Amino acid sequence: MSKAGAVAAVILAAGTASRFRAEGGEGATKLIAEVDGKPMVRHVVSAALNSEAFSVVVVTGHARDAVENALIGLPVQVRYNADYDSGIASSLRNGVLAAGPSVSAAIVMLADMPRVKLELLNLLIDAFGDNPEARAVVPVFGGKRGNPVLLSKKIFGEVAKLTGDMGARKLLEGDGEVVEVQVNDAAVTLDIDTPAALEEARRGQST
């Protein structure tokens, strides 16, 4: 276990990918689209499993069967969010709850960011170990906050009150107890929202 204590990785993989499908994306869900020969969601989960994270929770919802089938054989806890259509807040609540009361923090990861590496996750965990009183640790690239975000257990109660499409970012606005970690990796600010972005990822760009 790291100096940060038990940190869980919570991967949000429940969304409907409405923008991706509206722009011509095919398949039940973009999360099973292959990047470098395997589903993008599996890239994200593999990074979490190989990091210093104590445990890995994957929250599924839309296209549940397809996403969960893409994770067969991986030692993760799957949490189905039946209320996924209400917005990201319900998935975040489910993931934090599934992480359990014994963890010191949770790294919230988005399942459509397959270029995020385990080294970044370890960097966030180590930064929390150095700043255990922080509410959160966030990566910053080019002056812009990105993902994933590490949330301290001390704000899990606030996470539980989020609704609709309100993610954790709302809890971090203007708060002096948020540690920013400068990184040289555009992957923290880029996710796959469109078919064009998927093609860029397949060409090896940090998307």
C-alpha cells in the first residue's frame, strides 16, 4: 500500500455517448471500440490495475453487457448503475459507494480516455500521500485542469449529494485545498467524444 493509504480507482463507464452516436459513431457503445487492438475501456481498466490503486471499481450502465464483456478476466468490481440515464452524478455516487469506507481516496477515471497511463495515476496517488489534508488532487496541462481526479474520502459525503450531470468538478471550484499537479501529457484533457477523436486515438495520438 502507498503512503497515501488505500486509494481506489473508480472508472465511470455508464454513459450513453450521445454526442459520439449523433456524429455517426457505430456500435452499442464507444467504450468497446478498439484502440491498439483492445477495447478502449480495457485500456483504462488495465492502467488502473497496474497502478498503485488498492482496488478498481467499474461503474456500468448504458450497453452494460457489451462493456462488462469487454472486461472479462480482469479482477475488478463491477457496479451497475440502473439510473445511468439521469447523468454522471449517479455513476459517481455509485462508484464512490462501491469503493467502500476503508479507502482514503478514490481516483475517478473516465472510460473514454484510453491514453491515460498508470504513471499519471501513481503521480496523483503520491501527491495525495504528500498532501493528506487535501480535498482533491488534479492534473493540469497547459493551464487547464484535466482527468482523472483524485477525491479524498473527506468529500465523499458531498459527492453523495450530487445530482444530474453535475460531476466532481463542481466540488473543486475555488477551493484552496485542491492540489494541482503539473503534467506534460495532453491525454489528461482529451477524451473520445466523437468518431474523429477515436480515429486520432487509433493513430497513436494522446486522445
